[in-house]
Amino acid sequence: MGADLFPGDEKYKKRMEVENAYMDDTALRLSVFGQRCFYNAFAEFDDQDIEMSLNGANLIVRIFVVLDRRVGKRRLTLMKKKIQEKSDTFQEFFAIRAKAEGLS
């Protein structure tokens, strides 16, 4: 599942071969994940609170959080202060949500 895209990088090869592949910015940009990763991320998101999901390791879970309507304008405004520390992909989804909420 996409491991061939990273022939010289054992870290990515290992990530893509395990059942619950760890998603990061590179994996998302290269689309080296399948439906299973998406559904596993949603199950993880659905089973924990917003704060835990926002600070988790899985980028897809963090994207679910930023798109979740339970995260209000006040929380988004606080997140905006630290958005530069986040991955490019997360920033793109944050920008979509911030614009929808009139925060851009």
C-alpha cells in the first residue's frame, strides 16, 4: 500500500505496511493510504474527546477535529495563534474551516 513510493526510507515503508498506518503530511500529500486508514482514523476520532483527538499523532484525526462543528469560533481563534506550528495539510483544512466561520 504505497510502500514502494519510499524505497529508501524504512520508516515510511514500515508505516505503510502496518494495519493502522500512521498518517503524516507526506503520506497524505502522496495519497499513500487507503480506505482502511480513513475509517480507522474516524473510529479513533469517534472514540475520544476533541482535545485528545486534536493532540493525537494521526493527522487525519486532527483534520476531523478542525472540521467538526463542535469546535467553535473561540477554539478556532485559539488554534489560529499556533497554526504555523502545524503541518501544511492541517493548515489548509484549518483555513477552509476558518473561512467558513468568518475568521480569515
